[in-house]
Amino acid sequence: MDKKVFDNLKSESRWLRLLFMVLFYMLAYIVGFLILLIAIIQVVHGFIKSEPNSRLLDLSAGLNQYFYQIIQFVTYNDDTKPYPFSDWPGEKEPVNDQEGV
């Protein structure tokens, strides 16, 4: 076996990353379920009130960004561990399509 592969297999940081990846993947499954639940509640709320619930919009925006951070970490696109090891994703600035027109 190649020495580099053997060293990688003995690397504690790689095994720790794998553990975090598995844990965050399980958490992503729960977050995905919450996003689906919020979507269903928003549909029902839309039929009753004719508009989405603003508090649920804020919650779902944060959950969407958190889900994205988890996927970025699990797929090695980002080395930063998501919440609770970093800050909860902040609110994105609204995109204004009228700027510069």
C-alpha cells in the first residue's frame, strides 16, 4: 500500500471530518423535513389568508441557507463546519433588480 494512502488512513483529522459529515448529513435530513413541513404550512396559510406567513418566511430562509451550508461541507466545497460550530446563517440582502437600470 502506498505510504501516502496509509498515512491518510491513520489521519485523525480525516476520520473526524468523516464523523462530522455523517452527523451533518443526518441533521440535513431533519432540516429538509422541516423545510417541507414549512412549505406545506405556507400553502395552507396561503389558502386561508391569501399571503404567506412572514415569520415562517424568515425561518425558512435561515433553514434554506443552513441546509446549503451543510451540503457545502458534506461535499467538500467548504471546510467550515456549519452551526453550531459557526454562526447561524444570516439574512441575505434582498436582491433589487431595479438597481443600475
